[in-house]
Amino acid sequence: QSGKKRCLELFGRDYKYSVIYNTNGEVCGHYPQQIVFLEYESTELHKDRFESTVQITKLQDLVNRSKMARCRGRFVCPVILYNGKHICRSSTLAGWGELYGRTGYNYIFSGGTDDTWGAESEPEVPEDDSVRLVNGDSQLFDKVRGLDIKLLRYLSVRYICDLMVENKKVKFGLNVTSSEKVDKAQRYADFTLLSVPYPGCEFFKDYKDRDYTAEGLVFNWNQDFVDAPLTIPACFTKNLNINWSEYQSWDLVHQTQNYLKLLLHIINSDGQYVCLRVLFEAPWGL
């Protein structure tokens, strides 16, 4: 408890913030007990005045309704505030197996009264028969991913940086997670999606086995499950003086350096929020 209190004190020195309480993991069992939402940097002149930039109750409601769309309920959450812009984190999109499992679980243990989405919360996504799925999964995916998009829009997210090396995560022959860039109904088409594949935690075992020496350690891009190519809009690459066509030959040091240059360039560009979306098992704490 003293550590949490100290963290809030440190946040309070530089920022005005709101808190979403997650005491028993009821919002998300994989997030802290107090989820801090940094609103803006505080100044000495306005140190004692606080004007919230969001309706925290509305934000919490959107979080509760949208979290089903993300693997393990790890919803889109702002974690770093830089120069008035938020970098958000989340897990990847939940696949149909987890989605049906969680909705069924919630329905059973709520006594058939689960109101996760509410009658009024139809997703605000375009109705376009040409891109809608025609199978039975379509309606459920429309609803939960529509609410995820609602949260992204409420947070003014414009860019989604996807670090998965695969388009869909497969476990035991089942698609357990999926990326926004391969959403069949193109629900995330209004966002700028960047595919910047970065090795997951399994690869970092090799890093540990090499006594944490990253120089010369190159990821094997020829593995069967690796199917996500590097895809970056030209507007973000033309001024960085990096030969992106060589990304598969970079060792871990150069890959990390070049990706950080790219992400910092995006953060310093126009737009308010950036959603740095990483797979739930990525080696970073984002």
C-alpha cells in the first residue's frame, strides 16, 4: 500500500490525474488496483486547480463495456503522457473462442442478467453490407469491437502500432487472438494502422541464454507462424533515413533502435493519442 501511495504522490508532482479503481481486479485482473489516468501536466500557477479533461464515470463505463474485445480483458489504457499526447497500451483483439467463453461465463454467473453492453450501446460503426461478415459470429464481433472502437474514439486515438509478428495468434490449432489489421469487416479502417513486427517473449529466451547480449541476435523471420510484414505509411518513414527493406536482417539492437526512432517520430507528429498496441505476451511492460 505504501508503494502505491508513493506512486500517486510522484504522479501528483507533475500531473493532474484521475483514478479508475480496480481493487479486486473487477475491471481487469491483469492491471493494477489503481489505474491512473494522467490528464495533463500541472504547473505551479495552477497547482491547486483541477479541471478534468474527460468524464471519468463515462470512461469507466466505456472500459467496462469494451474490455471483452481484448484478450484477457486488457482494454486500451493510456499509460504515458508526453507533450500533451497519450501513449496507450492494450492486449490484442480477443478471438472467437475467448469471446464466446467469456460471454457465456458472464451470462451464467450473472443468473442470465448480464448487462455488459446495455441495450443502448449499439456500436457506432458503419453499416456496410459489402464488408460485413455473413456468419453467426458477425453480430457478436460487431458489438464488442464496436464498443472497443467507441473507447478508442473517446480517447482520441488515431494511430495503432501493432507489434505482432503474426496476423493471428494460434494456440492448439485455434485462433486465440487477432490483429486489427486483419479484421475481416475492416472495423478499424478509420485508424492509421502500422504493422511493426517485433519478436515476442519466446525470442527473448535466446537473449537471456546469450547472457543478455543483443548484438548479433537476429530473429528468424522464416518461421511458419510469422506472417505479418512490416507496413508503415510513407509519411512516417521518408525523413528517418532508415532502409526499412532490410528489417529482417537487423539484429535486436538495430531493430529496437529503428523502431524507437519510428515510434518517437509518430509521437512527435500531429495527433493527440497514440495506441501502442502490443500482444499480451510481449516482453515489454507496455
